[in-house]
Amino acid sequence: MIFISHSSKDKSIADAICNQLESAGIPCWIAPRDIKAGSDWTEGIIEGIDSCQVFVLVFSESANVSEHVRREVAKAFSLGLAVIPFRIENVVPHGSLAYFLGTVHWLDAITAPLDRHLSDLIERVKQLMANDGRSANPASNPGRVSPAVENRADTNHVRFDTVINRKRKAFTQAAMIFENLGVNTTLGRQQIDIVQERFPKIASEAMCLTLIKSKSGN
């Protein structure tokens, strides 16, 4: 199943995405349609994300500043879901979204017609679903690197496909969080919690490394 994350201001496009995916035989979860009547909104969102394998983010300036969207993206990454940012406006992520989406391949849907981009999205979702929701990111991927990193000379490291490399990436990110953001900032604590939840051993090793570096002055 596909979770569609969006700002309420982009509901019409999110609904169009949902309709196209479901017309192609791909079941979707989207709010508010799939929130059970009388249930808690936040719990409903969490249950929806938990039930999905692929997470599609309708990315716009409204999504960029949405606290709800930021929490949904963080939850998707904490679960290891394949994430597809579907960019409908010429904006780049900032804040915690820049951190999460910096190494993810995007689909741009800035130029008309939207239907052409929806076809690309359906193809990409089917690839991921066939791969059991793992974002292997093959060379034939029609997406592009996040605008935040698209100008890097070497993009081979953008997506790690093996378990070892994913763990190495997690360790690097954990060390960066502990060293640069620190445990005393809101963003730092949020990201630390995510790393510790997914990779507790790696988080402990990264924390130890950071403490050693701080004491040695390196």
C-alpha cells in the first residue's frame, strides 16, 4: 500500500495522485479519506504509515513548512519505507526535511501536464512494490537526485543498496548529528531518537566516537 503525504493546501493534487495510483491497481492510504470516523487523527496517521510499504510525498512550499508533513516524513524514515518526493513546485527542502530528503531521488512534476508525471510515478511505485518496498534505486530510475544535492560531482554514494553500506551511512549520520546538532537542540534530539530507534548499537558507537573526539579536541 502507498501512503500519500501532503499539505491540506495540495489536497487536489494529492487526490489526483491517489486516483491515478488506484486506477492502476495500487491501493493507497490518504488523509482524511482513510481516517476512521471518531478516531484520533495522529493515531490514524501513524497506523496508516505503519500499514504501507511506499511513502509518496507531495512536495511544495506548503509541505515544506508543514509540521504534520515533517512528522510523517520522519516516521516513514524511522520505519525504513521507500520515500518518493513528488515535487510540484520549484522549491527545495529546508530544516529537517532537507536532512531526510537530501539523499533521496525525486520525481519532478513542476511542468505541465501533470498526467505525464503521474505515469512516471506509477512506474516508480510499481518498481518499488515489486522490490517489496525497498528503495534500491536502479540506474534506470526516472527520478533525479534531490535538488539539495543534485550538483554534487559524485552521486554514486547517494543511495547505498547493501546492508553494510546502509549501516555505514547510518553511523555517519549519527556521528554528524551528535557532533554538529548536539543533544540539547530540538532538531538534534528528534534525529537522535530516530537513529537510536533504528540502529541502537550504531547510535551508541557514534555517541562514543563523538565524546572521544570532543575530549581529544579533534
